[in-house]
Amino acid sequence: MADGLVERHQISGNAAAGPREIDVLLADMSGYEQANRWTRDALADDAG
């Protein structure tokens, strides 16, 4: 989404850096292999 905002000149490339970093972090925590990190217990206790 951030890239689209940059393309439409709604935000600067610098402003998009933070959301891109968050997207990478969430992508690393997603998928079948990471499903156990999203249980109720893991959300309360997972160190990272």
C-alpha cells in the first residue's frame, strides 16, 4: 500500500520506509510455519 501512495505522490519515499519495514516484519511472522506464534497463549508469552 505504501508504494501506491508514493506513486500517487501522497507520501514521500522516506515516509514509506516505516510501513515497508513493518510489512517485512509481519511477513516474516506469517504463514503456516509461524501459525503457532498467533495462538492466544503465544500472543501473551512470545518473546519475539
